[in-house]
Amino acid sequence: MGVLGVHSAFTVGGVNVNAATAGLAALIGLGTGVSGALAFRFSERERVGPPEPPNDDPVPPGVAAVLQVLRSSAVVLDASDAVVKASPAAYAMGLVKSRSLTSPELLDLARQVRRDGEIRQVEMDLPHGSSSTLHSTVRIAPLGATLVLVLVEDRTEARRVDEVRRDFVANVSHELKTPVGALSLLAEAVQSASDDPEAVRRFAARMQQEAHRLTSLIQDLIDLSRVQIDAPLAASAEKVHVAEVVADALDRSYEAAAARRIELVADADDDVAVRGDRTQLAAALGNLVENAVNYSPDETRVAVTVKRAGDVVEIAVTDQGIGIPERDLERIFERFYRVDPARSRATGGTGLGLSIVKHIAATHGGEVAVWSSEGNGSTFTLKLPVCVEERDLARAG
């Protein structure tokens, strides 16, 4: 007789075995049913995907995605002036804190737009940090029935560039006006002294000096314009031996130095090379040597030394000249800035030489530094990355 045919009940230790078996079977059945139900639920979820969460975002569909890619900082305010959406740029600018606009002026404009529905655009300075401000263009417009969109574009850098451009144009106009005016006066003097050959020769010599000064200024403006172009240097880059550039720079000032018995010396390793535009590098180093000669007393020395410091080539131009006051050291690379305007004009300087050096160094991935002490001379150091080939050979060795 099989086991399934047994129906008699018996007890073990006072427990009705038949009842316990029935209860256990019921629990097993319940577990099987629950497992089956869960398996069915998971199967259905896998097939149709998770249920969509309720959409309680007050911002219209698609607007949030657009805010993320806008160049301007974007903030959306609800009817109670609370921030319901803000772009990362808005947080970076400090426009939003604890779901509130940090600028009372912006908040007041947003309330005006909500009242009359008119789009507004204004220029304003917004606080940034504890001590600085951002010059910004602000546009505020209604978004739907109760929302307001605030767009803020930081125009601080653009404003600075505009100011630099205006200053540059004003400086150029002033610098060009001086030699042009001098030429005009000298021409009148020559005409008035037509019967005095000695005076004509004297005025003609002065005219040549002013014409040379005007030519130098125009050439420096052209050179500065070229090196300020953001085009990559790769098109004209080549392997340039620094010793050759040093020789070119010394040749450029040889006659002026010899006339005043200024000794020009150089210490440059023929194997040191950089990668760049040889014409630009020669112009930069030539400007440094020319300045050193112009601002040095007679019978002194100007030295050019080249040394390698890791992956950088340092080209130093040292003179025994009058030096530069400490208050002027931070400004000497500005365009048209002169420590001694009278002396600079007497030597034919245009005030653009050091600015050209700075831009050429930056174009080549380097920098220019200065050390100076009044009465003890100056040292200008042009720091440039060593040529990749030279660097690889050094590391392999």
C-alpha cells in the first residue's frame, strides 16, 4: 500500500501529526502562490518597464533641457519667487542660494515682468563673491502663466576687452600724432629757410629722424597685430637653434652698441633648440637686447646667456643700466607704457617692444620675466619649452 493511502492520525509527544502535516502543507502552498505572483509581477515589469513617476515639474517639457545648454546663466522662478529650475552656470555665478535669487535687483525686475508680461533687458553690475562684481546683460521674460525666466550673461571680459581696445586706439592716435605733427612743422621750417642751406640740412635731418620713428611705430604695430592673432603656430613652427637666434639679436644692435663702446657678449650652447617661428623669436630677443643697449651707460656690458632647466630653455639678457623702479615692474609689458617717456622717445622707442616680447613668448608656450634694481641694471629672461626632439633625446640618454 502506498504512502498516500495512509489516513490514520497519531500523536508524537502530544502533537497531532496529521494536523501539523496539514498546516505545513498549507504554508508551502501559500509560499508557492506568493512566489508565483512575484515572478509574474517581475516578468510583467521586465516586459513593459517601470511605471512612470508622476510629473510634478512646473517647468514646461523640453525647457529644462534647453536651459542646460544655454551660454547664459538661466533661472526659472515660480509665482512665489522661489527658484524651481536653475542652470549650473547660475549656481557658479552665485545667482542662486537656497532656492532664492541672491540679487534684490534681479528679483524686483522679475516681479515687474510677472505683473505686466513685458520682456525686459538691462545692463547691470551683479555682486560676485565678497569683493568683485560682474558686468552682466540681463534678460527677463514670462514663461507660461506664472513662471518667469531670468537669463544672465557675464560680459565682464568683453567689457575689459572693449576698454583695452579703446585705450589702444587712443594711444596709437597719440603716438602717430606726435611724429606726424613734427614732420608738418619741420616741413614748414624747411620752406621758410629755403635760402639758408645749413638750416635746410638741419631740418631735413630732423625730418629723417621723425620719419624713422614713424616707420618704427608702424612696423611695431604690424608685428604686434601679427603675434596677437590666435591662429596656431604649427603652420610656421620649425626647429630653431637658440644660438642662431642669439647671434641675430646681437647683430641687430651691434652698431648702436659699438658707437657707445658697449660690449655685447653671449654664452649659448649650439645644441639647445626650441620649436617655433624663427623670425618671431629673433624679433623678441632683438627687442630685449636693443632695450638693454638703449638703457645702458656707455662703456658697459650687455650679456646674453642661455641655459636649460629641465624642459625649459631660459634666455637671459642682462645689462648694467639704470634699472627699473619697483613700482613700474608690473606694468612694463603693457602697450605704450614707458618708465621714462623722455628717454624712450630720445632713443626712438615706441613703447611696444616689451609687449611684443610678451605676446611672442605666450604664442610659443612660454613667458618672459624681469628682475631689476635701480642703479644696478636689469635682467629679462625669455623662458621657452625645449624642442620635443631634444627633450626625448635627453630622457633617452
